[in-house]
Amino acid sequence: MRRSARRYHRRPRPMNTSTDPTTQYARDVKAGKIVAGQLVRLAAERHLRDLKEGPKRGLKWDAKAAQHAIDFFPSVLSITEGAKEGEPFNLLPWHLFVVGSIYGWRDRNGLRRFRFVWMETGKGQAKSPLMAGLGLYEILGRKRKRSEVYCIGEDRKTANVMFRDAVAMCRAPIPGKDGETLEGTNRVIIRGFGDNAWKVEHPKSGSKFEPIANSDAISGPKPTLVLGDEIHEMKTNKAISIWRAAIAKMSGDPMMVLGTNTPSSDQQVGTSYSEYFQKVLRGGLRPRRLWRGAGCPLLAPAYRAARALASERRALPHEVEDCRGSNLPRNGSRQGP
């Protein structure tokens, strides 16, 4: 007699994390070795939980990709001001967790799991330099062709704050390279002089990094990464809504990163987003692609971006009002929702 064939379905195995620093940070927070608030603990617990349960949902933790992004900072970038000026840009512990989470998690299609990053910190936590470094990693470190990175703000002055950090890093010595700089070795070209620089280009990949004020005229942007800092100072979220809509129309895994100091109750835009991401982290909202940690925070994954955006707008009604009928700045080819 022949035995009837039996099919066995292998259960997805938990991901092997060994001692990767992103996971170690999460473990140390959970164990109380790193003092952290409730929201940071929730973010750490989610990371550890997803390492075990994520494969069932098609999630993959790529420790090598996370480490590559983490290593970029001290290997390529230097600190450009303060007591440690000239030293390699070694990430603070919370920086490390943010960078590792962004670049280490992948969805079932191999794309970036998270597309929307919210970083809420106190003052003096090197948030703006971190965001500038993320922009440089997108055009230099990921080795993607024609990447477009934008710093956004309500006016040119606000948009330039973070961008000036990026320009300074490009002109600062590369650690361990005897005074060589990214600009001096022609790895990047900086358009403009001194504090009037207005674009960083990476000729090899055709990528660019530039600041954009909400009133600037641009033609057909295809953002890979949009960076917005000092969200607590924004009077409206029009710029955020417009660029979120632009990202939702893009293929691949473009991302928006928003940074802020903890907003006061009268700072409506910052408060609305802060409360929204806190609900996500606590499990009160479950949009498919959002991540938020506090003291650090965070993200929104990569496919069905339009559905994720619609979910956000149901929780943030003012976003519909600010964006309805709007275009990308003076660009009639890309309508807002």
C-alpha cells in the first residue's frame, strides 16, 4: 500500500538577531538597563515582538542592512559643531535604534517596511544633524539611481536649517581620510557658496538633496525622502499634506521623516501628529504602515501608501482641509487629493 502524500507547512522561523545593536537597544530598554519612558518602551517591545511574530505577516528583519546604515554615520560623516566638532558622527543610542529600525525592517516585497517617521525629542538631542545624515545616506549610501531628497518648511529659512547641517558635513573631513571631504573628492557637488548653498548633488547616481519652501516652484518632483524639522513651529500642515500625497503616488519605498521637540498644547500641528502617533504606538490605531517611538519615534511601511494616507486623514481631519485642492508648489501636474 502506498501512503497518501502528506503536506507539511513549515512555520516561519523567528528572525536570528544575535547581537545586532538595534535589537540590543530594544532588549536593554525592556530590561531596564536603559532608562526610558513608556512610549520608548512600547517601541522597543514592538521591535522584539515583531522579531518573533513578524515572519507570519511577511516581515523581515535585515540586520546587515540596518548595520550598513548605522556604520555610514561614523565612517563618512563628522560632527560639525559643539564640543565634539571634528569627531566621527557616532550615533547616540536612540539615534541607533531609529536608523536601524528604518533601514532594517522590510516587507514581504523586500521594500522598506516603514514610510512615515515621527521623531519627537527634547532639545539638544542632535535631531537635526541626524535627519541631515539620513538625507546624505539616501543619496550616497543606498546606491539608488536618481534619488531625490527634500528638506521642507513653511519658508526658506526653516527649510535651510537642516540642509545647512548636511552641507557642513559634506565640507567636513571624512573620518580617517587625512582631511579629505565629500566635496573635495568630488563625491558630491555643492551648488552655491558658503551659507548660500542650495543643492547637494551626487553625480555618480544622479541624486540630489535640496531645501524646498512651501512657496517654491518645482517641476515634477519624485521624492525618495522628504525631511521636515521643527514641526512644532508649523502654523498649518499644508506642506506635510502636499508632500505626503506626492509620496503616496510614488512606486518603490519613498519615505517622510518629521522631527519635532515635544509641542505645547497651543501648537496645533505638532500636537495633532504627536497624539496620533501615540495612539498608533499604544495600539489605539492600526494603520498598516506606521511606526512611532518616543524620545525617538517613528514609521509607516511601504505598500498601499494611498490607503495608509487615507487612514491618517481619518484620524487627522485638519489634513484634508489643508490639502484639499492644493498642488505641489506651483506644479499643476500633480494634484493634491
